[in-house]
Amino acid sequence: MSTSDHTCSTIKSRLRQFKFREVLSEDISSKTIWILGSICNKNDTSDVVPGENAAVLTLERLAFNEEKMTECGKHGLNNQTTSAFETIKLDSGEQNDVYSWATGFIDSSTLGPDVRVSLIFPATQKHIDKHRRQQRKLITETSDLYSSAVKPFIDAQPASRIQWVYNILTKKVEADRIVFEDPDPENGFIILPDLKWDVTNSASMYLVAIVHRKDVKSLRDLTDVHLPLLKNIRNKAKIAAQKYHVSQDKLRLYIHYQPSYYHLHVHITNVDLEGRGIAADRAHLLDTVISNIEDISADYYQRVTLAYALGSDTELWSHLQSQP
């Protein structure tokens, strides 16, 4: 059994045991919903326990595959005379002059998978809070606030929270998903598809470069010492993107602050891909980062004030609120 088949089998088994608890949140723009539940035997009546039986299920509608659509449109289903569009089942609609519209269903076997299923199990309280709908608060982080409160918070995060990152870097898992690697311990990195991408539609290409060195946790740590690393990522990203037929002038490279995990990584996406990940209060373009360090000051990110949004239920927000 291949790794992919084994993963699907495991997810199917867990979904059969999944007990719905609540909808944590939804994102209409990305057509994604996050659901909290527990994975246990059918007769088990115990409540959701973070770190034990809790599970966060993500269901995301996938974009249409242009290549598959073209194939079905030109040659029919499986090269038969039946048009792919004949199989669409409509249940309601309206018409106004030359415009008409309706809702309906497309058989997933016609144009390929239409939903991406992700599962976090066992899910910790941090996993649950991350995906729960919450108010967003804007933080203006000065260098003093970073030094006195944010940096101690980051340094206190247990290494176990990013063990999954180390597993990728040491190729214990996901080795078959790596599309590029520079093994240099100082300036090297691994590039692989982000889990949010279905790896089929190049227009929504989403890769991530994870650096090998472990002493750079966030944007705040970057100095002129790291310029060779940052430039190396910028120069080599095009090699990975070529695998998905995305040219260099279609690449957007950026770093999140605050990041979702404290180990330096660079997001590499098709410039056509929109979403909250590129919001001004979180994404810092790699070209701009390099220029700020190289042209303004080597310690630019140790001195600059950075603004970003946090969820009101996040650990960092709670930590900042507890400060005198």
C-alpha cells in the first residue's frame, strides 16, 4: 500500500468514529469549514477532551481543475460522447433576459475531487482555539514590547509543538513531497507543497520553504547574517515552482508575523492566489525584508515597530493582556 493510500485509509477509519460537537468557524471566501468533534467508539459518551480524543476536521471546497475541465469539455467523459456538462444536476434557478443561473450538483467522478479533507487528531486546546471563530485584535508591537513580552513567550514554547517540522527536515515523514532541497545547514532549506494546496491547480500553487537551521524562529530574528539564506530561498524558489509550470514572474514570496509556528519558513504562492494569508497585517514580502536589512539597517527587524492581528482566544493575546 502506498503512503497516500495508507493515509486515506487512516482518515476514513477515523471519520467513521468522528462524533460532531460543534462548528468552530467557516470562511466563505475560501469555502472552508472547521468542525470540532471527538474520535471514539460509537458507544463512548465521554466529552471532547483536548489532547486525547478531540479532533478538528477541515472541509474545503476545491477549485475546478482547468486541465480536467478542458479534457472533459473537448472529449466528453472518459472519451465518450456524453458531455461533462450533461451530468450536472440542477435543482433551482432563475432567469432574467439573457442571464440565467441555478444551483446544482456535479458528480465528483466527472471533474475529479471537489473537497479537501484535513484532520488534526488528537487536537490540543491550541489547535481548537486556532480554528475557533474569534474576535481579532490589532497589536502594535514595539521593539520594547517584543523584548519584554513577546520574545519570552516565543522562547517558552516547547519544542514538541514543532516536532512535526523537524520530522519533515529529517525526512521521517513527507519525504516524497519534497520538490527541492538545499542541504546546507546554514543557508539551506526544504521546499514542499503547503498542506492547504491540493497540488493540482497551478493557479492556486502554495509551497513553503522551511529552513534547516533551528536558531531563527521568526521575522524578528533576521539580520544581515541571514541575507545569504533569504536570497538563496528567493533564487531557488523558481526551480520548485517550475515543476508546477509557474514562472518566476508569477511568484509571491513572503514571511508571516506572527507566524503559525516558530521556525522560520517562507511562503511561496502563485500571485493569482488571494486570501487572508497575504493581508497587510501579517505578510511581509521577502524582497522587502531583504531590502530593509540590506539597504536600511542590519538590525532593522530588531528595532522596527510591527503591527499584526491576533485572535482574542490565542495564547499570545492572553499573555500580552496579562502583562503589567
